[in-house]
Amino acid sequence: MGKNFAIDQVIFLTNWVVIELLAIELLAIEWEPIYDLMQLIRNRASSIYYGWWILAAGSAITMVGSVHSSVVSVFFLPLTRELGIGRAALSLLFSLARLEGGIEGPLVGWIIDRRGPRLPIFIGALLGGTGLIALTAVHNELTFVLVYVGWVALGFQMGFLQCMHAVANLWFMKYRTRAMSICSSSVRLGPAIFTPLVAAIVITQGWRAASILSGVVVLIVALPLSLLIRRSPESMGLLPDGLVASSAEREEPAATHEQVITQITSPDGFGFGETLKTPSFWLIAFSTTVRTTMNSAFQVHFIPIFVWKGLTEQGGANMVGLVALTATPLILLVGWLGDRWSKKNILIMGQIAVAMALIILNFANGKSAIYLFTILFAFGANVSPANYSILGEYYGRRSFARLRGILNSLGIVGMVATVLAGWIFDTTESYSIFIVGTGMSAGLAALLLFLFLRKPERNGI
């Protein structure tokens, strides 16, 4: 025993000496190249316009927030079975969120215009994440309505894409469409990742386990990142797009909150009431309503539609993920084009693509038809960067968030369309009438944009 103990002590002391010698050797190494590299990285990072950092944080927030759309789509059929209600009735419950968002949108826009986007983002992430966790406690239709509409949907309607579009419009002018496309692409990248994963968890563990995991992801990602969001470039002594101020401007202290408000509400932008008097705003609103109504309805019915076309529930979830994945680079392409080409033409092309995609979905069969539908639909349904950027281009920064909120409120039509889609299927056991009608609406929107959309003039409202 004693001999073994002595041997162990010798081994320990020997190892200790070796470690000490290695430490001395390491300290003798010239670390200057590593320090120089670290300093270079710090310098390069500090030279990047802070708006891009905010955009990166906001894109991560919207990406995890898009798990909500995955949850709505994947949970639809399991909830019809567990709650024992028809598709029209469940569509109505999900659509109440659109009604809530329509009421909530202008109010959130007013808060963003007056106080900045950080608060609604933080509150929205908190409500959305905890709401998904609380959703697992529902066991009947009434509690589902209370928790989903009064908690889950309230958070996700408040704190994600609407806020980040306002951030992009405040921090960027020259690159406004590109910035919005980055936010919008993250909304599609999220479902591309989350929808197949959520569906797999639902199939193996049940929808409650999937809801808990989704809520936890929202909380641990979105809450910390929301703290990085800032009011505006002027609030940090910066200018939109990272432009350099003149020497006289650089000598001035960072703008106070009141000065920021003054700069943002400068005369070069249209006032809220002034904008509502222009025909072009209502043309944009109609086109937006057609697109968001379609997206709302398909968000709920996408997997059931693919099941109706002959796929399994997992296969339908995989197709939803494929549509979202395909949309991600297309949205970035829209952003790149929107800063170089006519946003009006992009909106027209988007509506035409949707109309063609829905015709193919309804009348064609086979894998090639589904893949062609995927490409056309992924482009046409996701031209939102040009959609909201043209709003900023035509009417400025002054009332953007409130105008964006008005467009949200018109999305109430999506509630009617979502319920109608469920009722049509319950009645006819087919989605054909809904799909064809939606395609015709997209064609009408394209025609009206082509004939009448013009940039408004202040003296010619």
C-alpha cells in the first residue's frame, strides 16, 4: 500500500513538472501574430455599419418566430382529430388570429413609430414562446381558443416581421429592399427547417412535445437578440445605409430621442392621413391583401391540400419545407432586383406567378407539376421585400410602421378565406374551387397594378 502510494506521488510530481515546463514554453512563444489577427477582426467588425448587425439579429428573431407558421400547418390535422371538429371550424379558430392581428397591427405600428421596435419584439417573443408551452395544457375547443388566440397569436402577431420591416425601413434607404429581403427570407428559411422537424416530432412524440420544444427555441433565441435592436441610426449618431456625416454633423452630439423623432418625421415623407388619400396606397393595399390572404389560408391548409393531392402527412410537411426552402434564395433575389429594377414590375410578376402556380396545382398531377408549382408559388407568394419597400419608396420613413399596420389589418380578409377553404372542403371534399378562385384574384391584382399604380406626387394627390 505504502509503496504504491509513493509511486503515485512520484508520477504526480513528474507530470506536474512536465506541465510547468510546457506552460513556460508556451509563454515564451511569440503571440503577436495572433494578437494582430484578433485586433484586425475587431477593427473589421467595428467598421461594419450597425444596421447590418441589427438586421442579422432581427433575421434570427424572425426565423425562429416563423416556427409559428410550421406549428399551425403541422398541428392542423392532429387537432381536428383530437378536438373532434371539422376543418372549417378549426380554420375559424386559427383565423381569429388574423382578426386579432388586423386590430393589433396599426397599434403596434404606432408604438414602433413613436417608441421604437425593441419593446414589441421583446414582448412578442415572450408571449409567443410561453404561449406555445402553455398550449400543451389545452384539451378542448374553448381552452384552445383562449390560449392560442389570447396568448400565442398575440405574441407572434406583435413582435416579428412587422417590426423588422420597420427596422429595415428606418436603417436603410438605398439598400431598403435588400434589407427587407433578408428579413423576409429568414421567415421562409425557418419553416424550411422547422416544418419537417416539427412534423417528425408530432408523428413520433405527439403535437404537445413539439409545441413545448418550439416555445423553448423561441425563448432562448429571440429574447436575448431583441436587446440588440436599436431605435434608429440617428439615435446612435449614425445615418441610414452607413453614410458618413459631414464634419459639422460629426461635431454634434448623438441625437436625443426628441431629435430622432423630428428627423424621422421630416417633411420629405408623406403624413399618415396624407398617404391614405392616394390611390396608389390602396392599390398596394389590394395587392398585399391578395398575397397575404393566400399565404394565411395556405399556411393553415397547405399540408391538408398536399394530402388531398395524394401525399402523406409527413410528405406534405416535407413539401411545405421545400416551398419555404425554395423561397429563401428567391426572396434574396427579389431584394437584389428591387434595389436595381422596378418594384412595381416585381409585384406584377409575383401575382402572375401565383396565378400560374395555382392553376398547375389544381389541374396538373405528378411530381414534375408539383415541383413547377413549388418554384412559381415560392417566388410569387414571397415578393414582400418589394411590396413593403415600395411603400417606403413612395411614402418615406415618416409613417411607415403605421402604414404597414394598416396593411396588416386588411389581412383580416385572410380570416374569411381560411374559413372558406375549410368550408369548401367539408362541403365538396375538394379544394379546387378555393384554389381556382385564389388564382383569379392574383390575376386581377396583377392587372390593376399594371394599369394604375403610379408613384404619388405631393401636389397631385
